Amino acid sequence: MAEVLVYVDHVDGAVRKPTLELLTLARRVGEPVAVALGAGAEATAAVLAEHGAVKVLTADAPEFAEYLVVPKVDALQAAYEAVSPAAVLVPSSAEGKEIAARLAVRIGSGIITDAVDLEAGDEGPVATQSAFAASFTTKSRVSKGTPVITVKPNSAAVEAAPAAGTVEALTVSFGALATGTKITGRTPRESTGRPELTEAAIVVSGGRGVNGAENFHVIEELADSLGAAVGASRAAVDAGWYPHSNQVGQTGKSVSPQLYIASGISGAIQHRAGMQTSKTIVAINKDAEAPIFDLVDYGVVGDLFAVVPQLTEQIKVRKG
Ligand SMILES: Cc1cc2nc3c(=O)[nH]c(=O)nc-3n(C[C@H](O)[C@H](O)[C@H](O)COP(=O)(O)OP(=O)(O)OC[C@H]3O[C@@H](n4cnc5c(N)ncnc54)[C@H](O)[C@@H]3O)c2cc1C
């Protein structure tokens, strides 16, 4: 069976969920060979093996931490040359897309970005993309070279599929461009203690109806009672009530959690584009005609300041 390279997104050896989702998709088109780079690369092997990696190619060097993406592209290209894979899959983060694009240019291949699904096809993997605020679903395949495909988070379920996960050291020689852009400083984001928005199983979002930054604690308290991430509509973000990094939608983040709770959000198409694939959708809105009610599984017509605190209270009671 052909091998498929999977680029591993990890933090000091802790593999992030979108990579495990990629392994699920990679198994549909071949045998996953993971490429883990930087500090902690070898520590990723156990979890990658549990989720189907037959091999884990690892490399560590100061260049990965000290410079922007080019050293990683050099390493992924080295893996590509060593394996001659049927496809290369990369998580659709900003960094992932840059790495994938640079690799595709170098190896003369076509690239598909932001896929939301992947299946095997007679002439190579077929990727599904969701276009124009999810108004269209397209299916495409790369017709030149080895398909390089970036996949959005939450596009597949994480599945256990134990495989050998044999660790092999990858030999990488960095090109002249590798040290072209040096990282001059890092400021860690202040942790909220909440899960990452795109990876969370539950997302609780607030919109213009929250009516001020000072009221967002109502949304946060519900999120915390559920162990959820907090999202926001663009209206709330543009008003400065919540950080841009929490925006859900066409120009924000795409989420696809098990449960999405929208409070004081009307359900504009651009917001829906980022959340309509959520498994269960609940909306709280005082306007019974709000378009969000067209796509919900459960809707509450009411004032969020009356409904949300009661919901939080009940969840706390039931959780004991
Ligand atoms: C190119 C482009 C890209 C965009 N990208 C995004 C995007 O990524 N994400 C995004 O969200 N938007 C995006 N938008 C904006 C989008 O069109 C809407 O303007 C926005 O989503 C509206 O946010 P909202 O639902 O919070 O506000 P509104 O549409 O004003 O809705 C507020 C809702 O709150 C309800 N409400 C008010 N008070 C209460 C209360 N006390 N209790 C309960 N309900 C209450 C109201 O009934 C109303 O339905 C984009 C627009 C454009 C043109």
C-alpha cells in the first residue's frame, strides 16, 4: 500500500488533535508515515502509533525553533524524497498552509488547501472543500505531481488504529534560505484555561446580543460549567467585546464541535459558515424570527440574560 506523509503539529511532543484527525483521513488513502520535527519530536511517536502511523520520521535541530517555516519545509521535502508518498497531508493552520504551499512549489505539485474531507479515488485522493460561506461543496483532486493537501481541524473523527509507529531519524540538510527569517522574540498567549476554540468538543458563543464586554462573563460562565471554549460573532469582536482570535465564521475560525451554543447571535451566513457543521446546535435569541433558528437542533426564544445564567446553574447542579 502506498505511503502517505502526515505533517505533525505538536508542542514539545504533545500532538495536537488536528494531526490525529489527519491520520484518520490518511488511512483512507494509504499507510500514514508521520513527520515530526523539533523539540519533543520522538515523544510524539507513541500517540501517533496508536492512531495509525506505521512510521514516524523525526528530526530536531536548532533551526526549527530559531527560524520561520523554511527549515520545516526543507525537512518535509527530505521526507518526501525519502518516502515518495502518494500524498502529503498537512494541518490547515496558517503555518501548515505556508509549509504545504512552499513544498508544492518545490516539488512541482498541485495543492488543495482547507479540505474538509478526503477519500480515495481511482486517480488519487479526492478532497472536499466548502466554498463561498458553505454555499457550495466542491470535490477536487490534484492532477499534477504528488497531491499536497491541507485539511481543516474537525474534518474527521480521531480513531484509534494501532500501528507500528517505528521511529526513524530523518536526515535533513538545510538550504541557503532556511535561515532567511529569524524569530526574534516569543510572547506566550495568556492561558484562559479553556480548550482551544477549533479543537473544543463544546463551544459557547456570544454575539451583539451580549451587549458589551462587561457582560461576556455570562457566556464564559456557561462555557466553564461545560468545559467549553468561548466563541464570538464578528459583531461582538468588532465592537471590541472579545478578542479577534475567538471570532467564529467565514473570516474567523471554523469550528465543528459536538455542541455549539449561540447566544444573542442572529445567524448571518458568514457566521454560519464557521459553525454549521457542528453536531448539535443550540441557540438562545429573543427574536423568534432570527435566522439562526433555521439551523438549530434546540432553540430557546428568550432574553439571554435570563436564560443563560439559569442554564449555567442547572448544569452545575446536575454535574454535582
Ligand atoms: C465579508 C464578511 C465576512 C464576515 N465574516 C464574519 C464572521 O467570520 N463571523 C461572523 O460572526 N460574522 C461575520 N460577518 C458579519 C455578519 O454578516 C453579521 O454582521 C454578524 O455575524 C452579526 O453578528 P451578530 O449575530 O452577533 O449580530 P446581529 O446580527 O446584530 O444579531 C444580534 C442578535 O442578538 C439577538 N439579541 C439581542 N439582544 C438579545 C438578548 N438580550 N437576548 C437574546 N438575544 C438577543 C437579536 O435578536 C439578534 O438576532 C461578515 C460579514 C462580511 C460582509
